[in-house]
Amino acid sequence: MTDAITVEQVVEAARGLDKEEFTRAEVASALNVERPEIREAFKAARKEGRLRKVSEDGKGKPHFQVTK
């Protein structure tokens, strides 16, 4: 069993993507984990205001940004 992913890890991975907008799947890939493994930390980061939803692509996948 792996250690739980933290909010800080999610935010740093998102910053490391060097993209204005990203998906949850891209963050999970950057952390070398499956998307469900980042769910709680991603949700907490949004609640803390560190990530925000900015759009959805045509396939229903939400895109997010790191807040400054």
C-alpha cells in the first residue's frame, strides 16, 4: 500500500505540468498514480482554493488551473 497523496503533492505536480489548464488524469500521471488515488487530495486542494475549475472539453472532462 502506498502513502496517501497530499494536497501539496497535487499542487506541485500541477505546477510542474507547465500548462495553464490541466485535467485530473494529467496530475495523476505526473505523480505516477491512478486518478482515484489523488481524489481526496485534489478535492481538498479545490476546497482550499489552491486549484479551480476553469472549463470542460467537449468530452465532459473538466480542466483546472493552479491559483496564484
